[in-house]
Amino acid sequence: MTILFKWSITKDNFLTPKECDDLIKVIDTKGNTNVYQDHYTKKANINDDNLVDKFWGVMKVANTIHYKWNLSGVRSVGGYFYDKDRFEEEDNLHSDFDEVDTTHKINGLVFLNDNFEGGELQIWNTLFKPKVGTLIIFPAFAGHKVKQFYKQNRYTMLFVVEGDEFDTKQ
């Protein structure tokens, strides 16, 4: 029996619309302006133990079923604001994994709003249409990008999960 690798896992209704609205307010009021990358305009660190515990519970199940990696926990949770007037889609897919940071194993992205046009998350050749409260889990080394979006700003939350280093010396 052949088992295919699971490049992404989707969980609808991970957060309620009210929880998403509350997180958008945190990003708007506590977010710091980003000057390092063009991907997003503001980032707010989200320090909510209940939210981290909720995500970690889902992540442990997903990892047990699909990845079976030795994970150590959630490294960080960030809320991101993307300005519709400044965002430009990247030409190529990128990875959040490199030889310097081999402990970054998995990303968990939550769409906090969906009142814009476009803005899909692309993982390899699959597009994920934004839907408020939906969580997308995917390996940090998976090629991905945000598609161009219009009419309204875009908000997301990103969980970064870490674990043992992948062996990059082979």
C-alpha cells in the first residue's frame, strides 16, 4: 500500500468570526510596522495561551496521523496585516525552511478575514480560498505564496511549530 505525503491539512471553523475580529483588532492596535519584507505591512505577536493550546491540540493530532515528526512545541504566533495597496505577489514559491533554521517544521495559517478578492494561499499547485476561521497546516519546507488580492486588506495568523533538526548533511 502506497501512502502519499500530506502537503496540507485544512480545519474549517478553527476560530469563530468573533475570535477572528478580536485578533484583527490586536493586530491593528499592537502590530509593529514591518520594514524587512514586502510580504506584510504589520505584525503583532499573539500571546494567548488558550489559543496556543487549542492549536497545539490540533497540531498533535495532525502530526500523529500525517507527519510523525518529533515536535517540541509552538515557537511563535503572529498576527499579520497585508495592505491591499502595497502587497505584490511574489513571482515564485518560497519555503520557510533553510539550512540555518532546520527546526522550523510546520506552519499553521488561519484566515482572519475573507472580504477581499484573491489572496489565496498557494501550496505547490493547490490554492486555498480564504475563509474566516479556517486553519491550513503545512510543512515549513513546502513551496508556498500568497496570491495577489484586491479591494480590502488581508489579515492572517501564523503558528510556527518546531522540533528536531532535519538532517541536511546527507
